[in-house]
Amino acid sequence: MFEQCLYFNTTALARVVEREWTRTFEPFGLTPPQAFMLRAILARAGALHRELAETLGIARPTATRVLDSLADKGLIERHPSGADGRESCVHPTPAAKTIERSLSAASAATTRRIKGLIGAEMFDGTVARLREIRATLS
């Protein structure tokens, strides 16, 4: 019935993928949005709030909620931006740095597992096409 429906198929896929990543990050006490945000912060310590939102393709209010939850967990700190007092730079805490390798390893293991299930070519091609579609529709 919905074989040709982009919305139905991407949403159904998103639910399956969400379950996979939820299991991946559960041992860290993180949701997938929190874990991916933390990984972005660990990769770009001092990034501005808006830069993180852009990197993750989410709205600034959504980024704020995720950052608030990471701050509550003691994994990030915000410091005022020197250029604009309304923005903050986000830095990982020592607690975040202690789980960085494990978090990256868990993420890499999940990616390898999914690639193994669907094939590397299908995985890479699908991700590339989804990125193109997202960019076109944005």
C-alpha cells in the first residue's frame, strides 16, 4: 500500500534504527540524540550552540533541550562566547572525556553490525542518498 511513500518508509526505517541506537547508548545512560550531541562536542570542543544544532540538523530549541540534559548529567559545560553574549561555547567535562573511547567504540560496533546485515555498499549508498535527499528538501 505504501511501497512508494517516502514518508512511510523513512519513518518506519527511523523507528528500527532508533531501537538499534537506543540499545547501543543505553549502557552509557544516554539517548541517541544525547550521545550523538556528546560525540559532536567531543569532536569539536568549544563549538557554539548554533553550530552544534547545524551539525546535527536539528532546531536550536531541540539542541538546547539536549544540551540541558547533558549538562544535568555532568557531561558538558557552557561558557559564554566572547563574540556574542547570547551564545555559549560548549565543552565536554572530564566525565565526558572518560567515556569518549567507549562511546565511539560502541557506535562503531553498531555501524559495523548494521553494515554486516545489509552490506557495506547498500549501507554507504543509502546514507549518501538520504543525505542528498535531505539537502535537496531543506
